[in-house]
Amino acid sequence: MDIKSLFTENKKQFLYYVVGILIITPTNIMTTFALANAFNLLEVSSSQEILGVLVLSLVLGFSPIILQVISRYLRIGFMRDVLVQVRILSYKKLLSKSQDEFRKESMESYQSQLVSDINLFESDFFLSILNVIYAFGNFILGIAVLAYIAPLLAIATILASIVLFVLTKVFEKPTLERKGRVLKANSKFHQGLTNVLRGLETIKLYQVVDKFKTTFYEDIVELEKQKKSSYQINLLQSNIMSWVSGTFQVFTVIYAAYLFSIGNIQLSSLVVVFNLIGQLIWGMNNGFSMMNRFKTSIEIFENITQYDEPEILDKKFKLKDRIIAKGLHYSYGDKQVLKNVNINIHNKDKVLIFGDSGTGKTTFVNLLTQNLTDYEGEILYDNVSLKEIDPKSFISNVGYVRQEHFIFDDSIKNNIILNKAFNKEKFIQVLKQSVLYEWIETLELKEDHELLDNGSNISGGQRQRLNIARELYADKEMIIFDEPSSSLDDYTSSKIYETIKNLDKTVVVISHRHIDYLSDSFNQVIDLSKKGGVSHA
């Protein structure tokens, strides 16, 4: 959705928003007329005329308060709906990323976009729309009044406004550039702050406070430097435009006083001119400045919501025959992790992949599961290139038990079934397969026991078995296990491997433990520490 669509989809609420601004547009003029009308008390004599002047001045003076309340009520709906949509769009952009794309930015960068950048958008977007519409509406009404009182002043005010507009265009590019630098510095600051907060215990333990303090201070200094730079360009623009506005106002006041002195305008008209000129020229000054802020808010909107729709691939996942990896190469920068790996996995095979640390076991599995796509060579599922298979279809059919899965602040049951329908019989079977049943039966709330803070209130082994149970309940055609027994004792490990052995599906397991013991459970063992991957049937 672009910014135009945002207005189009909320056109009814935006219309209310505009009406809400327009009804307060004449408030300054009403206040000016109230003041000018009060000067008529000097020219009336009867009590009835005095009462009429007072009533009119009071009505004109207090009406803006009522109009402000009505205006706020009319504007709130558009503000609420737009913010809801922007937040949803920003989350949608985040969730649309592939895992490969997601890893290119830090978690802190995403947090900054979802919190700080949205707050910046909120403050700039609505404030700029409000001020621009108000300024132009007030200007049109004011020019009409001036044209009636002193046409030459109306023309001069229009010309002065054109000069202010030109100045705004001159400052537009540097203003946007410096605002962009502030956003980048703000993202880096949030990243550093989160890094310190998450690792505070380690920082204290290893006595590296000074190192992180220096880095943190540098981030703060850079952020404030960019804020200062942005503030300075805004200040320079403001000062120049203020000088133009102030100079124009002085000359118009002198000219209006001259018109009064020669009897061309009355005292009440002089008061109107004095007040109106200032309101119009300073209002347009602010309005033109806000146009740059509006453009900045559009850039922020596009940054946090716009993304390229992922390419829809027409090939669906299918594994009836085999998986073939041919001539696989993969590097992290200059470091080559996989070199000329060739593997053949049949449907329903139980495959064990092992090797020394750093031999690329997890990397290889990430290639098999579309988590890494920038590899050289071929991966074929039933003779269809993995790069041609639709990611949604693939994820729906291939499970991946990583060493770390996120545990939600929810019950054990909901953490396992996720979005699947609850089937009591299947659920109990999965608990037994993942060696969780006996432990859960000891809990007061059983499977409704609440897990907190990414599962910090249970042991590492229990977390790992929950991850396994989650994939078993999903019951996909193929499951990949990355070190499924790394946090488990020998007895529990043997039970988990017994479960894996009995699964009626294609299974790939990464492990470096108990190789001799595990070999009997698999019909293919692949040693990635050997060139090209050595397979043992």
C-alpha cells in the first residue's frame, strides 16, 4: 500500500479529518474580529449598542473553543485508523521476509522500525497535515478579508507567501537527507542499547564494562550529532523564513497605519489588518515548513511498510522419490563451508549427518530447507530444483527442529499445537514420543501449565523436547532434526532416537554424539568432514 492508497482506503475518515481542520480555520480570524469589534465600544453611545457589541465580541471570542472540541472529535477517527493500518502494514512487511532476508538486519533494527519509526511517523504525519490544511485554509479566508479592506495588502501578502514557498523548496532536500541520517543513527543506538541490556550479566562477569561503555557513548554522540544537524537545518530555514515574515509584517503594519492616518480605513479595520497580516504570513511560514515534514513522514511510511511481493513459484513440494544434492558449494564471505557436496536421499530414508564442528552440518540443512538460497550447485526434490518450489508449500510439508525454537508465553498445549486443531489422542501420543508425558502429568495444570519468558521456567532439555513435540504434532512429510539430543541425558536421548527411527517419513538428523550407537538407527550416514560428504549405507 502506498500513501495514496492509505488516504483512499480511509477517505470517509479523512473527509471528517479535513472538515475538522476547516471548521477551526476561521478561529483566528474570529478572534481578530472579536477584538476589532470590541474597539467599536469607543464609537457607540447607547446601552443597546454597547450590549450588541459585547455579545458579538463574546460569541466571536468563545466560538473557537467549541469548534476546537468538535474538530478534535472529527479528527480522531482518521488518526486511529491510519495508525492501526500502519502498524499492521509494518508487521506484514516483517512477516513477508524470507528467513534469508530476515537475517540481514538485526532484531534491534526491526524493533526500531516497529516502535521508534512509527512514533516519528505519527508525530510528523498528522501534525504536518493539520498545519498545512489549516495554514492554507486560513490564508484563503484571510486574503479574502484583506482584499476587501486593502487590495494592495492582499497582493503583497500573496507575493510574500510565494517567496516563503521558494525558500521551502530550497531547504527540502537537505531536510530530508538529515532526517534520514537521524533514523539510521537511531536504529544503531537501539541496537547497541539492546545489546548492552541483553548481555549485561556477561559484560559484568568478564569485566568489559569500559569497552561497551565506549561503544555505547559513541552511538549516543553520533545520534545527538545527527539530531543536532537536523535541528540546525530546520533552525536555519526557520530563521530565514522568520526574517522574511517579520520584515514583511513591519512594512505592512507601516502601510496600514498610513492608510488609517489618511482616513482610507477605520480603526476596527486597522486592528483587523494588524492581527491578520501576522497570522497569515506566520501561518504560511509554518505551513510551508510542515510540507517538508509531511514529505519526511511519507519516506518513513514507505520505509516501514513498503516491500516487494515475493515471487509466486508454481512448483509445489513433492517427495515421492528422492532428494539429490549435486556439487554443492557454500561460503560465508571468504570462508568456504561446503565444497562439492553430493548426496542422495530416498523417500522415507532415515539419514544421519555428522562431522566435526565447523564442517557445515547446520549450513547444509539450511540449504535443504530454503533458509539459505545463495548456494552454488543443485538441490533437487523429485527432480525439481529447490529454488523453483513455492516456499509456503515447502514449509507446509517440511519440519525443522532447530537447536533453538522460540517458546511463547502461553500454555504447553498451545506451544505445541500452535495453529493446528487440538486432538487429544494425537496430543498424548506426541507427548509420549517426545518423552514429555510423565513430566507433564506431574504438573498441577498438566498441559495447561503456563510457560514464561521464552520457556525460562523449564529446563533446557524440556524446552528441546517441546520443540520436537511441536514438529511431531505438525506431522509433516519430512522432518529435519538439528542436534535433537544436545541437552538430553543418555536415557532420554535413546527414547528420542527410538521415536525418530519409528517415524514413517523422511528424516534427516544432524548429530556429533554417539555415532556408533546411532548408526544402527539410520539407513544412511553422511560424514561431512570428508570431501564431498561420504555416505555409509
